[in-house]
Amino acid sequence: PRRIPVKPVPEATAPTLIVKNGRIFDGSGKSACVDTLVIQGNKIKEIVKIGTAVWPDETRVIDASGKTVMPGMIDLHTHLSYVDLSAMDPHAFNEADGTLRGVEKCRYFIECGITSIRDMGSYGAIPFRLKEWIARKRIPGPRVFAVEAGVDMVEHTLPRTDESIRLMAEKGIEAIPTIVPYILIMNPA
């Protein structure tokens, strides 16, 4: 069954969702424990001990007994506009088609529990525009950290000059430029 993202609402009026009795895995390294998760809008507000709080009648409560609740996953290396070469679509290398592939992939990510992605270089401005549309809640999708072709040091080498770093910052490219891994991999001593 297809999951439907929750419709966006202003933060001030965002509903509270309670997920109780679930085995909460918070990713901090400590063991998962059965507690109650309080979600306000699309943010985790707090984790409280079972039975320590009372909620208004209109609050939506989900009983997650016997289930594990975990934070969204992160895909650190994806390409939103990349082509499926097996499809041999004559429009595959068209920017509009690449954008549509990106919208489709963003929906798939959210439906699979991936709430953040790092696009390591898609066609042109596609990942940057999708990032803006998702942030404005115009389309569903994960939080996008757009890089740009050339930043993934091992696969796409890009000179690291003050000028290239300045240009990356102006374009909103979200990666920490580092030459150290590249030097260690390409020039072992």
C-alpha cells in the first residue's frame, strides 16, 4: 500500500501526534526502550515515559505495541535526475524529464522512510530547485542536501581553490570541501 505524506500545516497549528508503547530506537547508541513519542507537526518534540502525561481528547494517538519506532533514514549518495539506461527513453536526457524523475524519486524516498538525502550531482539546477520546492512544501520529499557534480572527491575530482569554494557557497552547494581523502587515496605515500 502506498503511504500518503501528511499535508503541511503552519507550525503554530501543527497537530500533535502521540506514538505510544513503541520500542523507540533513537539512533543515539543507547538501547531501544518502550516509551511514548510526541510529534508536533513534522518534528519530534519529546520522548516521555509511558503513563507520565495526559493528552487532550482531540490528540491522535497511535498504539505501536510490538513495533519499533525509529527516526528517518538518510541516503548520503544519490543522483535525483539520473537516467535508467535500460529504459532507452528518447527523452531520457531532457532536463524536464530529469526533473520529473527527481520528483518521482523524492516521493519514493519519503514513502520508504528516507527523510534526508544528499544529491551528489544531478543534471544542472534540478536538485537545487527540488530542494526549494520541498522546503516550501509544494511537493513531498525528503530534506535535500544538494551538492553538484564535482564535489564527490573520489568519483569527480574538482580543484579546491578559494574561488571554487566561494562559487560552491554562492550556488548553495552543501558539502564540506576536503582534499585530504583524495590525497590519501590517489597519492599514497
